[in-house]
Amino acid sequence: MSLKVLVIGSEGQIGTELCLELEKRDDVVLYRADIRILTNSERRLYRLDATDQRGIKQLISDLQIDEVYLMAALLSAKGEENPKLAWDLNMNSLLHLLDLAKEGFYKKLFWPSSIAVFGPDSPKVNTPQNTTINPSTVYGISKRSGEFWCDYYFNKYGVDVRSIRYPGLISHATEPGGGTTDYSVAIVKEALKIGNYTSYLKGDTILPMLFMPDAIKATLALMDAPKDSITIRTSYNLGGFETSPELMAHSIRRFIPSFEISYSIDFRQEIADSWPQSINDENAIADWRFEVEYDLDQTVEAMIEALK
Ligand SMILES: NC(=O)c1ccc[n+]([C@@H]2O[C@H](COP(=O)([O-])OP(=O)(O)OC[C@H]3O[C@@H](n4cnc5c(N)ncnc54)[C@H](O)[C@@H]3O)[C@@H](O)[C@H]2O)c1
């Protein structure tokens, strides 16, 4: 029997590549929903506002959806520019979806959190799953609150909701949507286009990152895992590799030796300074066998290859 899967926020940086992978599965019938597309039901595309509770309920019940991936959100940098909108979108979309799962409209939810839950008081290196977590951005506050809601709905109502704290994600298919780690995509694009890049983060700002194929593989591994192997219902830590603008520039110079980087630091530095440099993801490894395939150099090489 086929599985009816709905991706909300399907046209974003993660949604695009997640849909490509889901489409390869013979047992999946994929439906995409996003606020920036027009409905074309023959192509299984639906214009949907993730804050519209009635609209989501209607779509899920009309299509008889089994699983939902909720990717619509306002990211860290955009969230700081519009805190109320970030809270409204990030929280209410999740609460609507949790309620619909609780009421039996569909069976399983994936909702992404972020390393932005960690704040300036959290340990910076090998940051544990459970530690001091005091986020300092509205994005981080919304993600941490969302994690608690997921755990609450699982414990209280048995809602099968699964979540990952993604690090910064590097990809070439779709432009990133306004996060603090967006430089990691722009630096490779600008290197190829004009041979230089002006970074809004200081050269030595180290953050955890992951290449998109590894992030999608992790997401599907978590969703495919047997229910009783999931021991964390807030959100799983996920690392990858640690990099900085300087380290990325160094890696890019293996292919473009004349590449130059300069700096014009903006408000995103403060956000980056509040986040971990590396993540302890031993729970993801133990519970659903998370494995990183791409390190920094392999990611840069794959990015350059794809963008050329
Ligand atoms: N990209 C990253 O590096 C990263 C890191 C950590 C966590 N995340 C999380 O992963 C999820 C997806 O991130 P992304 O990078 O793909 O974001 P994105 O901004 O690239 O994509 C979000 C998509 O949601 C859509 N959208 C926005 N408002 C909507 C609404 N009201 N209704 C329906 N759709 C709406 C947008 O049109 C866009 O296509 C988010 O929850 C984000 O917080 C992303």
C-alpha cells in the first residue's frame, strides 16, 4: 500500500531536495504545499498558508495524508528582523499539525528544530543533547518551545512526532532562506562567479554544518526508524563538520587558487557567536544510525562540481 506524504514548505532549501528523494520511493505518493506556489492538483501542488488551521485540515483530510514534513518557517536572520512573524509562523504551524495528528487526521510528523536552540550559556564544543539551553534569538526560542510541544504531544497524546536539530545546511539546488549560515552557500557561488566573497561573519567563526544529501539521509532515517527506537521526542542533536569562512575559503582555493575573501560584519555575527561550534550527536548515531558521508572538502568539491 502506498504512503501519502505531504511536505509543507516544499519549495524551500530543504523541502526541494527532500521532495526529490521522496519522489524516488515507489511506495510514496508525494504532495507538495507552499505559500509560494499555485495549486495544480494534477501535479499534486497546493498553495497553502501553514498558519491557516482550517486550510491545513481540509488539505490533509481531502488527500488522506499519512505523513507530514513541516518545513515552512522563518529562519534565524529573517526572524530577528520580524520576531512576531517568526513566532506566529514557527509556533502556530506546528501546533496546528500536532493537533491534527492528535485528532487522528494523519499518522506521523517530521518537524525540524535547529542548533539555534543553544544560546550563549551552552557549551560551545561537542555540545551535548541535554545541557544549559537558553536561546537568545526569537528563532531559537520558537524552536526550543516547539521541541517541548513535540515532547508534550508525544507523552500526553501519543503523537508520533520526530525531530532533528539541524546544523547549518549547505546545498546548491535552492537558495537558502535567510539563516545565519547562508554564507556557506554564497561563498562557493561567488567564488565561481566573480572569484571573491565578502563575508558577513568573521573569518574564524566556527559553526557546525552538514551537506544537504547527509541532512536528507538523516531525516529519512529518523522517519523510517521503528517507533520504539526513538528515545528523544524533543529533537535530536545532529552535527556534521565544523567550518568557518576562513576554512571554507581555504578549501575553495584547492579549485580556485586566486579566490579572495573580505569581511563586512553585520548583525548575524552576534547570532553565530551564541551558537555551538560542534555538536555531540551520539544519540542519533545510537538510535537510528546517523552517519556523515561528506566532510568540508568533499562538500566544497561537490558544490563546485554541481554549480559549474
Ligand atoms: N536551512 C538550514 O540551514 C536549516 C538549519 C536548521 C533548521 N532548519 C529548519 O528547517 C526547516 C526548513 O528550512 P529551509 O532552509 O528549507 O527554509 P526556507 O526558508 O528555504 O524554506 C521555507 C519554505 O517555507 C515556505 N513558507 C514560508 N511561509 C510559509 C507559510 N506561511 N505557509 C506555507 N509555506 C511557507 C517558503 O515559501 C519556503 O519555500 C525550517 O523549519 C528551518 O527552521 C533549516
